Amino acid sequence: MIKRKSKTSIALAVALLLVVAGFNACGNKGNNAEPEKDNDSQSVVVEATLTPTSTPTPTPEPEFIDFASQLKLDMSSNSLKTEATVKNYVDGDTVHFDVPSSVVDTGLLKARFLAVNTPESTGKIEEYGKKASKFTRTALSNATSIILESDDSNWNLDSTGGRYLVWVWYKTADSDTYRNLNLELLQNGLAIASSTANNRYGEIAMSALTNAKACKLNLYSGEKDPDFFYGDAHELTLKELRLNIADYNGSKVAFEGVVTVNSDSTVYVEEYDSETGLYYGISIFYGYNLNGAGLEILHVGNRVRIVGSCQYYEAGGTYQIADVSYKVMKPNDPSNLQLLGTGYEAAFVEVDPETFVNGKVDMEIVEEDENGEVKTTTKTYAYADLIQGTTVSMKDLDVVSVYTTSNPASSSNGAMTLHCETQDGVKVDVRTVVLYDDNRNLITADAYEGRTISVKGIVEYFDGAYQIKVLSKEYITINH
């Protein structure tokens, strides 16, 4: 007996067929599979197949554009131009150049690069600051020719009044074309904007900056700087520490330098600053608990990264770094001492006695805010204060008298203070540790009193005055 379909069943079947047709129209066109029938009920069974929607085409990654290859130096333009050579490097956007006296009377042009503001690397160290500084140094050290260009028809000074705003062009031995270093810093993501649009090359400079951001390069990568330590210490230079040391009292600091001397659980570290032409230094008290690996890092002649607390040492009336450590199981810990290089030597800069005792230095303190606005102040320092903790040498000192420490209970028993004068009457004190000759006999005042000597030592502060501390008998030469 054949069962007749009810109107309801027929309507449902029609509806389902319409659904299938709809699916086929939006999804799997051309799929004409027949619906299956149930042999018992003869009702229609609909099987619908949905095809997944296609994956959207990904947005292509932005391509790096070498804008510096597109910009050409026009020697016939109305801007001023001069050939230059590097006097010294300061950081990524500041270099001192030797130029003709017709440009600057002194022949020294302190240049601040137009349109860019690179991260700090000469005071408080900032992320990507070292990389920007290295980029500039590498480019100019390989240059066979350097041209400085003004932004208009004048050599313009920046807001400090001491630096000229310039475009820096250079070419190398393998190219006849000059490249614009300012633009290179922007396109490589090593600088932030600094009136970037408001200058001679504003349009292409902004394009370079925009492309660096799109390509997520360096400062705009969102990634950590591999050359920066992300610990809890203030990353700075020895210059910054020495110029503002009271501000860091009690703080954890980190800096780089060369280990010059090791004596009595203390090493001295110094670092040269090309901008001021001075070495800056400080003593590091490592105590008696530093492990062997840490002591190896503090070996004389090593270049190191020091991490420790800045402390005022009341007994000596000066500052030192203490609480240094090395975790063997965590060699990359940002709080660790770090070995950066070997084979370095102490500077032992020759110092004029008059300058040492009475010299003053006016230091220009330049500070920039996040927008590149610059404020400059001048601060006067005693010369000896600036070079405290560094290695120096001094010639032709007449030893007028000698004071010898006499205290059997002290480790300084037998140490001497040589009261010296120059031919011009300048008085300088030389303090020694306990000295022994090659036969381990104590060296006494008789060896030096009434003699003329030349010395090498460390500048230290004691009892309200600066003196030279001699840590080995080899550092005293008897002239006559």
C-alpha cells in the first residue's frame, strides 16, 4: 500500500529544497548531488554541504626603502657647504668636526644633526643609543670625504648656542655618490623626529621616518635592544656619574670602563670621553665575598660593565661603588659584573701640577627633553675633582719632606706621604701604600726625601685636598 504524502510533508520538502538551493547559490555552486530517499517513509532527506569561505589575502609586509640613495647632494644650491674631518665622536646625532677657519674661527665645528634626535649614549644610556652612536661612527670612520651642509644660506646654531645645525653627507671608497647620514638614521629607525618636516629635506625625511615605523625598525620594532641591559640599575656613563655623583648617592648604577689598578679589595675603573677630552673614573670596593669568576672579570686591563650601589665613603670623604656581585649560574643577569673585552691599559695622563692643584673647568651641561628641546647650563668644577679615580702621571716633583704612618695595628703602617713642590712652588702630595724593595725590605722616607721624582698614580681625595696615590714602587722614578 502506498502511503500518500500529506500537504505538510510536501510543503516541508519544498522548503528544504529551497534551503539547499540557497546554500548552493552562496557556497558550493555546481554541486548537484541528489537527495537520498528513505525507503520506508518515502519522505525526502536533504543533505546540505557547506563550503568554507576563502581565506582573505594577507596584507603584504612593507618593504624597506633606501631613501638615502634617492636624495642627491646639490653643490650648486643656496645652502652653505664645507668639507670636514671628524675631530671626535659624541653620540648618534652629535659629532665634532675639523673645518676651515673661514667657517668657524677655531676650526672646530660642534655639529648637531638636523631633523633627528637619537637616543642618549653619553650620559644616561637609553635603548638603541649605543646602536645609533655606533652607526654614525661606522659611517663616518669609513668615509673618504665628508661634506657639511647648512639648512639655508647661513650656518645656524642650535638653542645651546654652541652647536651648529647641519646635514652630514659622506661617501666611501666604493662609491662616487654622497649619502645623507641624517636620512640614514631616520630610515633605519635609529632616531625620533626633531622638527623633521620643517627643513630643506623635510618631505623625504618624513617619508624615511614613516617607512622605518612601518617596517618596525629598531626604535619602532617594539622589541628589546640587544645592547641594552634591562635591570633595575641606572644605565649611565662614568662622565655622567662623576658630574652628578651626589644625585646617585644610594642608587644602583651601571656603567662601563677599563680596570686600571687593583689594591686592597678595591679596583679603579676609568673611561675616556671624547667630547671633553677627559678620563673619568671611580673606585670599586669588591670586598671579601666576591667569587672567583667575579674577581677574574675585575682583572687589570679588562674592559667591564660594573653594577653596584653608589655610596658616600665618609672616612675618605668621597664616593665609591660597592655591592658588586657575580652569579655564576646566571651569567647574563643584568645585575652581574660583565666582561666586555681584554688587553686594555691605564691612561696615566700627564698632568700639569698647577692645573692639578688650582685648575677649574667650565662644563657645559646639555639636556634634551623627549621632544628634542635643548637646555644648556654651565657648571664649574675643580679639575682634580673631574679626574678623581683616574690614572695620572706627574714629572719633576721635589720631595721636601715625608710623613710616615706609624701604627703597628694598621695595614697602612709604613705607608708614606711625600710632600712635594715644583720649581714654581706648587705643592703636591703623593701618598704611597706600604712599599717594599725587591728583597722585601721596607722602603722608608730616606729613599725619597730630598730627591726629585716622577710618579704615576690614582687621583684621590683625602682630608680636604686631592693627592696622587701610588700603589707600586715601580710607579716612582727617582730623577736625581
